[in-house]
Amino acid sequence: MMRRYLGAVLAAAAGLGLAMVIFATAPELDVQPPSPKVPVVRTMEARPGPVQMTVTAHGEVVPKAESHLVPEVAGRVVSVAESMVSGGFFNRGDVLVEIERVDYEVALESSRARLVSAESELANAEKTYERAEELREAQSISESRHDDALNRLTIARAALREARARLARAERDLERTRMTAPYDGRVRSERVDAGQFVNRGESIATLYSVDFAEVRLPVRDEDMAYLPLSLARRGGGTPEHPGVVLRARFAGAEHAWEARIVRTEGELDPDTRMVNLVAQVPRPYEPVGDLPPLTVGLFVEAEIHGETFDEVLVLPRSALQRDNRIYVVLPDGRLSFRDAEILRSTGDLYYLRGAVEAGETICLSALDNATEGQRVRPLDPAPAGAG
């Protein structure tokens, strides 16, 4: 019985001894700390250069001039031009409305007759006064008769002036029976028909000019620093008129019109801190290729061309790190911190000056707790200006 288990015990003891020999003779392991993780970052190549600033604003197209058509004489309307309908176009000098002329022609003839009578009275008064002067020198006339002759002459001269004034007014009234267009324009609304009686001073239509269209563009006061404009009164120098591109969607398509800033309204809104600029487009209704007319009432987005600044670096927002710093990736893959001068920020772009030389690699990835000299692994540099 003991011999049967003795073999098993000897085999187990031999295995245990062999295992101890293996552990005793095995090489020792060199335990090392894990290597630090090198972050992978997006980068771009710095390419500073001249940049023209732009300022964006929005506004509504309005006419340069708008006026009411008001008769200066009363009477019955005998004719209305075909263009006197809402939306109708007319040229400067066109007769838009004509008022019955008969009464004013009669008044003109009456004024002419009065003028002839006044001229005759003045001629007689002058002759009477000349005779009175001769008799006075000969001491053959009383002083009262001489004074009467002088008074008659004075009254005759005044009557002639009055007759001439009445004649001029009658001529103007007759001329005003034809109401002519003061400029090339369009009818916004009208309230007159043939046969209607109109009174002096009554508005019968609203007109606006089509020689220029204007857009009032509110701009933030800080954006004025990037435009060649000033609220100050200019001297004899040539004023600046920055270019503007007006964009709007019309008839199912996007369109763009060229314009220019012609003036500033000169007042800063105390509530919005906005300055209103006025852009002007010449002949907005004349066809230019496939471009539709710049219709009054259209809401447009304006891109105003501003000043050009040299050696400006345009970077996406992600390139600006904590404390307004830029991280430059050196050729050996380490970070170099640079303090940047922020010239301007618009949306997702920053305009910077200094700190970075052309050709250097800029880190675009946000790094938390980054340190000067930290090693990073850049991806292939993105094109300049990429976000």
C-alpha cells in the first residue's frame, strides 16, 4: 500500500524542485515608467500679408428723393398722363397732370390789360409832373397843384409795379395748370383722375426719383476704425467714397450690386452705438446684363470695403489660446508661446499682428495645461486661413 503512493509523492517533489530551479535561474525584469503621451495637433503655416478689412451691415433700399405732387392752382383736371399710375415711370419735364386753363387765360388777359392801362396812366402822370415843374420854375403854379402832380406820378408808378406783378402771377398760374415732373422718377401712389376738382396745396400723388437709390447702413462705432471715413468736417481734400457690394435674394436667385458710401449721417445713436452710413447706387432701374433692378424696399446685406493693413495674420478662432497667446510648433516639435496683438476679430476669424514670422507653424488645436517647450506631434499643416 505504501509503495503505491510513494511513486506519486516522489513525482510531485521532483516537479516542485524543478520549478524552484527555473524561478531561481530566470533573468530579472527591468521595470520602467510609461513614456509620456505626445498630443497630436492640427497646424497651419503662418502667412502674414496685406489684408483689406470689410464691414458688414444691413439696410433697406430707399429713393434718393421723394416728394408729393401738389397743385399750386385750383381747378378741374382735364388730363392725366398714362404714366400716372402706381409704379409708372416718367422723365423730367413730362406733363403729369393738366388743369383746365380757361379761367387762368382770362386772368392773364385781364392782367395784360391792366398793365397797358397802368403804363398809360404813368405816361400821363409824367407829362403832368413835367408841366408842373416848368410852371413852378416860372412861379406860375401853386405849391398844392405841384404836390398833386407829384402825388399822381407816385401813384401811377406804384400802379405800374402792381400791374406787372399781377401779370407775372397770372403767367405763373397759367403755367402751373400743367404739372410737370421735377426729375426722372416713378409713381409710388396717385389719387387723381380726369374730371376731378383739385385744390391748391392738396397732395394728389407721391413720386420718387430713379437717378439714384440709397441704402442707410448702421455700422458699429468700433468698426469705423477700419473704414476710410470720418465724422469730422473735411477741408478742401477729396472725400473718401469706399466701395460697397450689396447682396440680396431676388426672384429666386442671389444678386450683387456695386455701390459707394457717399456720406455719413454724422450722429452716433446713444442707444445702439451705431453710425449710419449712406450707400448710393446710380440708375438702379437701368438694365445691366442679367442683373435685376435694385428695387425700392428691397432688404440687402452690404459688405463695405475698408482700410488695407500690412503684415496681418488671419487665423481661426481655435488658434488663439489662453491669455491671447499663439502656440508655435518649432521644427523639433516643441511648443513656443507667443503673445499676439489682436487687431480685430470677426466671427470665427482673428486678425493679428506681430509675434509670428512667415513660414512658422501655428498650432490650431486647443491644449489644456500646455507648457512652454512641451512636445507635440503635428499633423500635415493646413493651408493658410483654414479653420
